[in-house]
Amino acid sequence: MGRISNQDNMHMNNVTFRAVKGVCFTLISILCFIFLFIGGPNYYSGRVFTQAWSLGHIFAFCLWTYILTVNWKYLANETYIKQCLIIFCLVFFVGSLIEIIQIKFNRTACIADVIRDLKGSALSIAFLAPARRTISKAILRFAQLSVVLIIIFEIYPLAITISDEVISKLQFPLIAGFETPFETSRLSNSKLKRDGSVAIEGKYSLKVPLTKKKYSGVGFKYFPKNWKGYNYFHMSIYQTSANNINVTLKIYDLIHAKTGRNYNDRYSKNIELKRGWNNIQVPLQEIVNAPIDRTMDLNHIHAFGVHAIDPSGKDVIYIDDVCLLKQSGTDE
């Protein structure tokens, strides 16, 4: 039996590598397609998972575009510019069709996802398509830089969210002091702004205009959910009006959120705010015992908020130093 030459070995290794790569790409492509219709975040999912999941469109269409440019012979014979036009038209059509089909799977059609599909294809065309080598380096580098900037802009919100998640865990048991610019992303209404004119701790508080909506105020949605080991919930509210204002503090767990949000199944307290600072401190035992037919699950607090009912539309409150305490009036 003759010896196998080094060249034959290299050829066999290359064949094996291509086969393994083909199988991996096929399996990943199938999974990506399945995940377009099954799985993913819901209303109760964390914000990092929710934002990261949406970026999956970029990954999926980047992969599919690469497979297309390498394996579709008709496309390979066309110029790079024509390849780009064909792919973008095809991706727009397929992406739009996917969004329409998703409605049948109890999902919402989203034009932003179609745009992400196009961004994923652009990433593949700029960096992976074999025909990219046929255009001038200057044009290619410009295209690649443009795509990188577009992808960075797409990923930036997720990076900010991850940063705030880390900060939130490091700050805990401080839930929100609004000293960092990203803390407003923890709110259900992220359009609210920090304000430097009023603060009880540090330099900033959250400015909350009480508009003429039926229920006007602020909700806190993203924060460490396990409140076990603490004894008090604390919040400082500054009220600007000469007249007292009535607001409601609402706190509830994940069970409440998933089972109809019955009024008697959460903690709810009416609070009269005088002019100036109002320090609100609630024993967690009161919160635990608030539901009528069960006890609140402190391991899975889902959300809390402060709102006024039928406000005049002229009043403003400022919220600061939202935290949990082990002893009344202290941070420990």
C-alpha cells in the first residue's frame, strides 16, 4: 500500500472541514429559521434578553446571505453591485413575508426587524461575499466602515442596557438614585428625565410631570427582583405645589402580573404629599401581607410605581433615593 502524500492529507482535511462547516451552517440556519416563529422574549422577559433576541435577525440574515453568495451559482456569476441589488431585494421580500407569517404565530409584524434583516445581509456582503474582492479597496473599505457604524448603532442600546444592569446590581439595595444617566431606562416610561435642580441624595432626581392622563406618574420595571433579606421599602418624593397632592404607591410581584392584576392581589397605598420632601417608608411585611388570598413573593417582585388619579396637569413631583433598607431610616 502506497503512502498518502502531504498534499493528499491536506486535501482530505479540507474536504472534511468543508463538510463539517456545511453541516454546522445548515443546522444553525434551521435553528435561526425556527426561532423566527417559536420562542423568544415575552412581556415578562428581561430587557437584555429582549434586546439581544431582536439582534438575532442580523445574525440570521448575515449567515443566510453568506451561504447564498457562496453556493448560488447564478449569483456568483454576477457583478458585485448586481449581487448587492439582488440580495437586498430578495431579503426585503423574504423579511417582509416572514413578518406577515409571524402574525399567525401570535407575534407582531415589525418593520424594524426587516431593517435588521437588511443590516445583517449588508454585513455579510461587505465582509464575507467572495465578489467583494472585485471592487476597489477604497470603495470596499468605505462600505465596510459604513456597515460597521450601522451595526454599532444597532448594538449600542444593548450595550447601554447591559451596562445599566451591571450598575443596578452593584448599587443594590439602592434601586434608583438617578446619579447615572442610564437609570431612566429602568422605568416603564423611559422618556422621563433626570433633573439637577432638586435632590435629596447626590445631585440628581427624577422629574415626573403629572399630566392630565387618568393615571399619571411613573413605573419602575427593571431592577433586582429579589427583595428577601430587607425590611423596608424607601422612596423620597419632592412635591412642588402649595396644595397637598394625593398619589398611590403600587407594588406587585410576578404572580400578580400573570394572573389578571386584580386590585386586591397587590400592595396599594394612598399617600398625601405635602410641599417639599416626603420620605416614604413601607415595612416589607406590609407588602408581603397585602394580597388577600396569598402572600406576596419577595423573591420575584415584578414592578412598582407611583401615580396620581385625574391630576390637574400642572403639578410636578421629583423622585429620589429609591431603595430597600434593613433597618428603618438606614441603608443597611
